[in-house]
Amino acid sequence: MTEKIILAGFGGQGMMLLGKLLAQTAMIEGKYVTFFPSYGTEVRGGTAVYHLIISNEEIFSPLIEIADTLIIMNQPSYQKFKGMLKPEGLLIVNSSMVKVDSSVKSKVYKVPATELASKLGNVLVSNIIILGAYLAIRKLFSADHIMKQLREMLKNKKRELFTTNKQALESGIKVIKSLK
């Protein structure tokens, strides 16, 4: 098993946290992992992208030329990375901010992450809603393992955000279950 994932969105949409959560969970479960975050001056506003490879075998390069999965949070990221998705790949988009054109031949899941996050009272958890959708589709990890990592990341100063993030993860999972 090898899963090549590109996560992209505006700086501030939580792509780095999302990638880090997936990478750490994979490592704890004994998988090989490479990750290549790119955000530089994009920390707030420009495109932030995270290349993540999870595998049962050794990985030789952290860069992805053709992705198995694209997780896209905004329109500019969709335009920039849609050509990197393999034809039978998986595209998960924040449909609150992304319009998918008919050129995409992959399996597309449209998740209104920003809208759902707003209903939870914190638009910043839209990335965790997308993560829940990804977990429900790919089933690489259990939600419990992700939540354990999230709890660890949010300890100390951000502890009060855990409950909202848990609700966001469950919301993303429910969106996918409702489509099946």
C-alpha cells in the first residue's frame, strides 16, 4: 500500500496541521512516511501545499508528481493541482470554496467544509471536516487514532478546541456516510 496525497489550500486553512496529523498517525501505526510542506510566505493567504506519502514500504522521494489523492480547500489550489491527480484518483474538495469542472475524471467528493465548520461555530475546523471525509473514504486510520494525535497537538494552550475538532471530524465522516 502506498498513498500519495497532496493537500492544498490558502495559508491559514490548516493544511499543515492536517498533513501533520495524517503523518504522525501513520508513523505511530508503523507506516513509512515522507512529507514535504511548502508554505513560506504563504502562511496567511497564499497557497500552502503539503506532499504526503504513506506506505508499507520504504519511500525514496518526498515529492509527488502524480497523486492518488488531492485534498483541496480553495479554487486557486484546485486550478494549480488538479492536473497532478491520476485518472482513477480521489479528489476531495471543500465545495464551499471550490467549483469542480467537468475535466476531472477521478472520483470526486464535494464536502461543504467551510459551511459546516461555520455551523459548528469555528470556521477554522473546516480542515478537520475534510479529514473526517478522507478517513471515511480511504479508511487508512481509525478516527480514534486521529483524535488521539489531535488531543496531543491541542494540549496546553489549545485544549479547549478539542471538542469542536472532534465534532468537526464526526461531521466530515457523516457527510460521506450520507452519500453512500
